[in-house]
Amino acid sequence: MLKSKFLTKKQKGVLEDLFSGPLTVPEVLEKWKVTRKTYFRWHAQEFFASEFRRLLSIVHSESELICARYSAEVAMKLVSLTVAEKDGVARMACMAVTNHPSRKSKNQIVVKNLPEP
């Protein structure tokens, strides 16, 4: 939070609206009467860029937490759909379960390059 004291009131407001509301970037800039050129210039400033990255990191962490919290329920629902009455639904669920990225990464075999004899 120390870095935020070096931001202007307008910069703080733009960041707050970007990361806490439903407004898009153009809508936030219009609300605060900031041009895109100024907004891009702010990103070149150390304190603004640092605060932007910090807030972005927090939002990403929250998103990961939500996904982690519900991943078991989603997986159970997806597996239950593999026996659905409709063939199309069952087939798509089977494909989603077998092709899930986390499953692939766990099942890949790592081959090390061994020196030739």
C-alpha cells in the first residue's frame, strides 16, 4: 500500500474501478476523463505499473481460489455426465474428462537425454 500514496486521486480511482467494478477499460477511462494515451503513459510510470500488477495478481489469485474451491464438484458432475442418456452429452463429457489439461500433465512421461555410449 505504500506505493499507492504516490498515485494521483485520478489514478487511484481508475485502478479501483478497473479492478472492482463491471466497467470496461474504455468506460472507466471515459468516467474519469482520461485519454488512452494518458492511460498508456501511466503504465510506463513505476508506481502506477507496480500497483496495476499488484491488483492484477490479486484478481488472478482470487480466480484460482474459486476454481480450486469448486474443482472437485465440477469433476464429479463431469464424470456423472459420462453416463448421460444422450450420447452426445456422454461423449463430450468423456472427452472432457480424458483430455483435461491437468490430467495430461500428470500422465506425461519425461524422457531425459542420455549421453551416447
